[in-house]
Amino acid sequence: MRVIGVPEMMIILIGLVVVFSIVMMLPWFFIYKKAGFHPAMGCLMFFPLINVIMTFVLAFIEWPIERELRNLRVPPVQT
């Protein structure tokens, strides 16, 4: 039985980091898409400080569904 050396462990570690990164980025892709942004902006969540700023932007912007609901509301009839 061969003992796993440092190069093999590095390959395994890099593979795990890539898989973990994709799994963590996938929900952000869908969140940005629903918010009306380009889904690739989910990559911004890996950068410190930018991820905090973008979280606040997502929290306070008007999402497309809110805009659609506002446009569908019928004003009350005035008599």
C-alpha cells in the first residue's frame, strides 16, 4: 500500500476547494438572476467587502417581482 504524498494531497485539496466553491456560488447565481442582475455577479460574493456591499444592495433594491406587483395593482375607484 502506497502512502499519499504532498502532491497528491494538494490535488485532492484543490479539487475539494473547487467543488466547494461551485456549491457555494450556485445559490448566489440564482439570487442575482431573480434580483434582475446578471447571474455571473454571484462571483462577487468571494471578494471581501464587496460581498457585504452587494448583500445590502440586494436587500434594498426593488426586485422585478415587486415592480411587477406595483404595476399590476389597480388604483382604488374614487366616487
